[in-house]
Amino acid sequence: MVLRDQLDIRVHAAQRMLERNISVDDVLVVLNTGATIEEYPDDTPYPSRLTLGWVAERPVHVVWATAVTGRIVVITVYEPDSEEWDNTFRRRRT
């Protein structure tokens, strides 16, 4: 279980959360109940992943990584665009 004090929310992610009306509690819901739908093993400085979760009826994507310290680095957060994602928000449209 990821707790609030384990999060390292990057400036970019914080800005996007504010713009998109996504709270820290929403991010915790996604991280604790969501499913990883993509992995980015070549990302630096840490391999990252994209997790889909649902906050009430709203789909939310969180891109995050685990730092060597064990802290959860939140890279970006957004509501997926239905034109880019299928109706499950798990797969990108081709």
C-alpha cells in the first residue's frame, strides 16, 4: 500500500494535477487500486510505468517510478483522451 508520505510528486506532475483537478488522494487511489497497463524499462533515471485507476467514474492515468530510495516518484498524471485510448483506457488506439 502506497502512503502519502512515500510520494515524491515532481513539479510537472503537480502542475498537471492542479490543471486537471486531480488530487493527491486521487493519485493514491490509482496507485493502490489501479493496474499497470504499460511499462517503460528504458526511462531514466528510473524505469517507470503507466497505471490506470478509477476515481469514482473518472479514469486516471499515473506515470510513476520507484526510486532507489523506495520513494514513489510521480512523473505525470492525466485523464486519458478517448480519441487516443480505447473505451477501456487500457490500450492506445492505432
